[in-house]
Amino acid sequence: MDRLDYEILSVLQQDGRRSFTEIGKVVGVSEGTIRKRVTRLVDDGVIRIIGLVDPHLVGFDAPAMIQVSVSPPHLAEAAQAIAQFPEVSYLLMVSGEFDLIVEVRCRNREHLASFIRDRLQKVTGVQRTVSSLVLHTYKLAEPSILDFVDEAAAS
């Protein structure tokens, strides 16, 4: 990836629906170049262009973050199983006290309780969960990739 790829990603992070022509004007290259670059970035799995939804605004009143401890020999297997649940919007392996952080979108608290009790805690290897109900979303965005590229270049 080069600087142009990062500039394209930065524009798409602000608005994933911008046309290739508009992106080309912002970064100073042709529409065809943008089309080829974006196609390659999508094909390579670098970017997925999606709609970012605030769960509260669409009726999911119990979004939550769940920290999960998994017995070591079952980590990959547990992560694979958890990723299949439709409520799971984000799944991360992390360091520290817990092994996984799971972001879920649930309709209400009963749905959340049922998800944890009847599905998540029954996944092979899951030993412990700690849940935090999301009360309000203050920011729902990715930081600009260019900020990190510029920092790395400066150091």
C-alpha cells in the first residue's frame, strides 16, 4: 500500500458513498485510478464499505460489550463459534484479563440475558463473561487512517 491508497481510505472513512470521481478530485487522480484502487482494496479485504448503524436509533435497546475468558486450548474454536451468532457485530481477541471482547446488538435486556445465558456461556471453552450495557453512543466512527500513517512517517 502506498500514500494514495491511504488517502483513498481516508476519504472513504468519511463517506463510503462518495463517487470515484469525487474521490479522484480530492486526492488528485483520475476516476479510473480510483476505481482500480478501490476494487483492489475491497478484493484484498483491506476495506469493506458498509453502513455504520447506531443501534439505539434503530430499535436495538440493549447493545452491549461482553468480555469473555476462554480456556486456552479452545480460544480459536470459541471465537469461530461466537462469530457465527447474528447478534455479534464485532469480535476481538485481546490481551489482559480476558481473551475476547464481543460487541452485541440485542433488541432488549431479555434478549441480551438470553443470548449470554443460553448461547454465549454454552460455547465450548467459555469460562467467564462480564457484560456492560451500552447506554449511549458518543462517537461511532473510525479514526482517519492518514493520522496513523503520518505519525509513523514522522517517527
